[in-house]
Amino acid sequence: MKKIYILLVVTGISCIQVSRPERSKSCHSDLECPLGSFCDFATHQCIEGKGLLDDIKEAEGIKEITEAIPACTEGEPCDDHNPCTYNDTCTKGICQGTSYSCKSERSCVLGECLGNGSCHWSIKAGWCLIDGRCYKAGVQSPENQCMACVPEVSQNMFVPDDTQKCDDHDPETTGDHCEAGRCVGKKEEQ
């Protein structure tokens, strides 16, 4: 019985199925050598000994597969296990779909591919998305010094933040501080 070894190579977020030939004399990578050997890059020959796939196989507990894995059926729907593709179809024995991206133009927004051409959007921890703009936690509202991005309270609107420094622009007050979203000072007694 012919032995086939399969390795799932992670490339970004997708996996590629790679099988190793049973015998190979010349090589340019360990993938071209049979298990139990590696590619000598100086001579481009497979040399008996532990190779890259052997190390990965041991580390990941990958098991030996003794039967061929059936390829997908030409023209039929399949799953390429890449969440950033949709309409996955078997073409020339390879399952592949139409790729798409959920990368946001906004630095504080994370996009997650759902595998059907759509995305799930979320705001990064420690950030707010207010009126289409990203604000880091603690940043004051441009309109009100006592309102700020406080992601633990709301990630999509400025909220009162009594920890902010403020100036009520009244020269007759001192000790200006934020209180319930307003900047207040104390009038000097005469």
C-alpha cells in the first residue's frame, strides 16, 4: 500500500494541502524528498535523515495516512476552508473560491470574513468609532473637553469623563474640573 503524507501549510489564513512524493533523487526543498530524508541545498540531493516535514509531523502529532484522500468532484461545490472566499467550487481537482477582503479603511475596525462574501465588523479593544472617525481611549471630544472616548462605556459615542482636564474659560473661576460632562470652576469669594 502506497503511503501518502499530507501537511497543511498555513499561509496567512488559508491552508494549502501538500503531499510528498515517495521517492525523489534531486530536490530544491524538503517537500520534494521522501519522509525520513531532507534536501541538501548544496548538492540538491535528498539525503537520509530527519527533514522539515518529519520535524513538523512529530511536533504537531500529524499521523501517517495510508489511503489516498479523495479529490473534490469537478464542478461541484466544496469547502476550501478559507473564510475569505465564497462560492467554493472544485476546479481541476482543487477546491477554490472567489476571494474577498474584510480589511477596513479605518484603523480601529476589525473585519472578519464569514465565508459567504460578507463580513463581521467590530471595533478594536481600546478604541471608539464615532461619526466615522477612530479615537483611542481617553481622547477628548473635539466639541467638549469633558466628554471622551471611553470604550468600556461606549465604543460609538463620546461619554462624560470626569478624569479629563478642562478650562471653563472664565477668568473668575479656579479649580476647573469635569463634572458630569461639563467643565465647572469655583468662583473666588471676595
